[in-house]
Amino acid sequence: MDVAEVINIIVPGIFELAHATFVLSQSDVDAILCLAVSVPDGTAHFEYVTRASFHTLVGLQLRSAVGIAIGVVPCTDAETAMTLFSDPTLASSLIDALQGLCSGRRSQKNSVILSEDYIPDFLTRRGPSPSLPLLSPPVTEVQDLRIVIVTTLTCAHACHECESLARHLDTIFVALKNLGVSPHTIYVEYVPSVTEFQYAVQQLRLCNVDAIICLGVMIRDSSDSFHLMCDGCTAQLQQESVSDIPVLCGVHMCSNTAELEKCFVHVEGFANAAVHMAALRRVAIRHGLLCPKARPEPPLAPARGPRKLTKDVTRTDNYLTRVSIPFSCSEIRVGIVSCAWLSDCHKAAVEAIKETLLKQSVVVANIREVVVPMVSDLGLGAKMLLSRNNDLHVVICVGVTVSGGVLSSCDHRASPAVRGVEFCQAEYSVPIINAVKAVHSQQEAKQQVAISSPWGRHIALTALHMVALSLRYPLSGAE
């Protein structure tokens, strides 16, 4: 294959491939080869991140004017990966794919990627480590990088898990500082749970930041909600990374707390990866590949130092009841979407949410409701509410699915519902709360959504928290 320029650009991991591919697709290149291997790490992180990366790269492949060949190979272990990539058949197939993508684009030599002076020296891999690049960047290259860590409070975690998350947050802060990032340009934003990462990232992308790390914990429980939240969270963050600001997925997806402790060894890698991708973004701007508009500073105070969560703050009820709303809750306008299917469960869930909203001084007249036929119609219901009511501050999508025995409730009902809500959130600047639960029986569903259950209260308080967050950012919902 006759080429003019080829360079190997290294990104920290498979999750960062989509952002790098997006940046390269903005340049005058003929083809891009995404080459990576994905190996299980003992947690669910491998499964969900690999799937989200594949889906996003295929989407880029279909939308981009540049030819993109995807050479991402999931393997059972590192030895299998080495054997596979040593096979000349794979290399031959990838070269044939590139040649097909380049054919007809230029009459002379083809430029596959970028010239070697595109990437500064410190963005190349150093050392034999097969995992993250070992960076030793000059302090002048990274000291003014603006990095935001979005982390959870959180609704889903026990105190032990929150304490672990606080330790991880401290470790990332110290690692960023050791890499040369100024403490004055490290920011922390809090959201109630991982399902709110998408909205927070959307708002932060309107600010002057260089990289966003989303740090959270998901522990598997007896329901299918673990799969829903992990799959939805990784898909959301991967889609948000296809922009001029890199987004890193630092969500630990574990079967138990023992796995969570093992994840601690990977935490410094999030800081490493953030610096790597933020510096890559700066280089892309310098070379004209990215032309971001002038943006305001994040409406956050610099972290300045490690910020540990106290036991009092880790209790969701204590924190969320102290959410600061910049005006009376009587002025907040809330939309609620629920389903006609399993009407008893959905009515109970809506009543529990409304009870908490009313206790927080939200006025009955300011609560707008719409009922859709099935859980999979929640996204459409949210869109209907927002198109008819342009003064809403937040929309809550309530859905409960019960396993039918033959078909998986999560895969065939709940997952499409979550995706519908995600697509709607991507279109609107109003926060949309994803309150979809997947359970195994109607009895379990009734227990989960009963007025006496804390779930409805948490959803209502989450909505109020996201209203407060939205009003701090340049592009908010209702005024």
C-alpha cells in the first residue's frame, strides 16, 4: 500500500478511541485505523466499555466522510491477544481494509493519518507496560489544563462504598497534581448517581475545560438494574466523548465490595489518561483540527486539595435535603412521564415522587404529567412534555419492568426505555431523570415503588438536585 504519512497515535484505552477518531476525522486524512485489544479485568467494566466503544465507533464509521477501519478485538487474556496480533493474516486484512477505504480519494499517494510532528514527544508510550502510557510531560505543557471530576453522592451506594469513592477521588486529585496539573484548575462536580453523568457532561462541555473524568461505583444487586445502569452509563459517556472535549469513564462496575477494593490500583490511571487526552486536545487545537468557541469558566470552585466525603455527607437523605435551590421550590415546574402498563406500580411510584415534591414546597399546579402505553415509550413521552411545555425545569421518566420468564425484561423492555431517555436528553437542555427499574416479579415491583419505599423520595430529591445544578451552567432549562 502506497502511503505518504503514517503515525501511530496512542490513547490510554479502548474508551478513548472514539474521541481520538473524532478528532482525526476533522483533519485532511484518507483513512483511520482503530486498533486495540480488550482483555477482561475481573469486573463488568470490560463488557460494558467494550460494547459501548464498538457501538460508537460503528456510528462514527457510518457518519464520517473519512474511511474508518475498526480493528478492535476482545480477547479472553493477554496471551491470546499477543497470538492474534502476531498472525500476519490479521495485518493483511486490516491493510486491505485501509486500501479499500483510501481508493478513489486521491490520485497520488494517500495520507493515512498525520505527520509525526503532530504529537509532542511526551504523548508516546514509554516503557514496556501493556496498559496505560507512562507520561512524563513537561510541567509547562499541563500545568494550566482544566480538568473536571464528576462524581456521585450517591443514591445507590452504602456508606462503605461512598468512603471508597472518596478515597478514589483523593487519589485522582493527588495524581493529577503530581503530573503537573495546577490544583487551581482541578474542579469537582457532584451528581446523585451515575445516570446523571450525561447531563452534567453536557453542561460542562459548554465550559472552558480540557477533560472530564466521570468517577462512580456500581455494585451488582439481585435485580437487573445493575445491567441497565452500567450499559446506559457507558453508552452515554461514550457518545458524549465524540466531541472536542475528551470524556473518561471512571465508573467501577463490580459484583461486590471486594472487587471494588481491587479497582483501587486502576485509579491513578484515570488521572494519567485525563492528562494524556487533555494534552492531545490542546495539540489538536494548536494544529487547527479543533476550533472550539470561547467558553466561560466552569461555575465551580477549584478543588485545591483532596476533599473527603464525611459520613454525614455520604448519607443520601442528609445531603439531598440540603440541596441549595436558588429560588423557592414553589416556582419549580416538574414533568413526570409514567406508563399505563403495570398501572398499579406506576401510579404508586408517581404518588411517592409527588408526595416528596409537595413536601419540598413544589406546587401541584406546577407538576405536569403524561402517561405513555409502555416503558419503551418513556423517551417519546418526555419529548412530548418538553415540546408542549417549554418552561419545565426537569422531567422524571418513571418505568418499571418485570421479567416475563421467557424474554429478559432488561434486554427487551428496559434497555430500549433507557436508550430512549438518553436520546431525548441529548436533544434537550433540561435535565431528564432516568427512573427505570427492572425487577423479577410484580410483588418485588410493588415493594420497590411503594410510597413507604425510599426509592420515590430519592428520585424526587435527585430531580431537585439536578434543577439546582442546571441553573449554574450557561445552557440551562427553564428560566
